[in-house]
Amino acid sequence: MKTRRANETGWSNAKTLSEALPFIQRYSNQTLVIKFGGHAMVDEDLTRQFANDVVLLQQFGLRPVIVHGGGPQIGKMLERLSIKSEFVDGLRVSDIETVEIAEMVLSGAINKSIVQAINRAGGKAVGLSGKDANLITARKISKKHGFAGEPEQTDVSVITALTHAKPGFIPVISPISGGADNGSYNVNADTAAGVLSAALGASRLLLLTDVDGVLDKEKNLLTRLNLDDVNTLIQDGTAQGGMIPKLETAIEARKGGVDAVVILNGRRAHSLLVELFTDQGAGTLIA
């Protein structure tokens, strides 16, 4: 497992624009899929900063596509309604009632709040869910997961139309998806971001979370991994809980043709810009 030097500074101290120019040119006209999740989503300042950074990426000539989660918000709503929820293998078990609430929270309040934040930052965001234009067709993962779904098919034509329009739009996607049986499925946001990044031929998939990246057994940050490393971390139990679907997503995205996947801390200032436009990067790079 290789390492690269972690960057502890904010974007303002990381690079001048002239120093960042080669990195900007590297990603010009490239599609980036960014999974926005974790507790950064419930912090208004961090959401505003994220929106500003996403708009800046587009102004630099990149094509950002946002896929968002909302685990903390779903959990809070379930608690308010006195509905018990459990996790199996890092994924929320979803009965019909849970899926209905997840759709209300994800495709409603959360999706539109991110759209509004990006629009206020000067972008043109459009809110979608996996159901729109058959973006993601899902099926049940297993009986034990209830109506938690996994993607079966994708049709990214609506995303391509939005990102290639003049001026370009920024898609903001809720992972709630429809099934061939006309049912609704709660697809893990990391998984949804992974399949969409592969279908779009994205150069990068960036998974924003609440930790600095992938940690070893001594809780040290692993800054660079290959697919063999990732498989080892899953098999030997180093990766646990919600990190498992993230790493599984990274494996599938890389196999699907995505150049690299990065798992990074969405609560760190300008972590997206530090990752993309500095040689130090941020978080864990899987390439």
C-alpha cells in the first residue's frame, strides 16, 4: 500500500491559481461524479462551501455530477416517527414504510436543498432521482435487506444532455430508484454514484464521507491503494460498517472504467479542490 502526503491546509493555502492550472487543464471537459454525504450535509456552512466549490469546478471546465445520500436525515425522520431501523452489512434494511420515508427525505427535502445551494452559488442545478428518465433501474439486493436495492440497469442520457448543454447544468441525483416491478428501491448512494460514474465514463469518482479516508487497523490514513489492497482490507476485516460498500463501489467503478476513486472527508475545508488541484491530494486514492 503506497502513500502520498496528506494535505492539512485549506484550498487558499494549497495552491495559487497559476500553480493549479496544469491540474485544471487535466480535468477540462471531464466528467466527475461526486457523492455528497455524511454529516457535512446537515451543516449549512459546509453545504454552502461544497456548493461554491462545485460551481467553481464547472467554471474551470469540468462537468460535475452530484449524487447524494442522507443517512443521518433518514435516521432522524424514522426516529421522529418511532420506526425502528437496522443495518446489515453496512446497508439500511428497508421495508415499504422505510422506503417511502427515504424517498420523501432524499428526493424531496435533501435534493432540493442541495439544488438551491448550488443555484445560490451561481450554478444551474437540476434535481433528479434514479426514477427520472429511467436513470437507474433497481432490484432487491436480498430478502434480508427488504426494499434496499441494487442497480440493474442505467440510462445516463438525461445526465449527458444536462451536462453538455450550453450553459451546462449540474445534475443533483437522489439514489431512490424504480424497479421493473414498478416498486421503489432505496439504493445506497455510494453504489448509485459508482454505477453512474462508470456509465458516464467519468475520470474521477469522489466519495465524500465523515472520515479522512480509508484507515488501517491502527487508524492511520492509507493515502493510496490498488484493487488488491482494497480486497485485502475487506477480507481481513480492517474495513468495517459503511466503509465496506464504499470500497466495493470503488472496485466496481474501477472495473467499469473510472480512472480513479477517492474517498475523502467532506467536512474538511475545500477537500474537493485540494484533491483535484494539488499534487498532495486529500483522502485515499484508489487507482
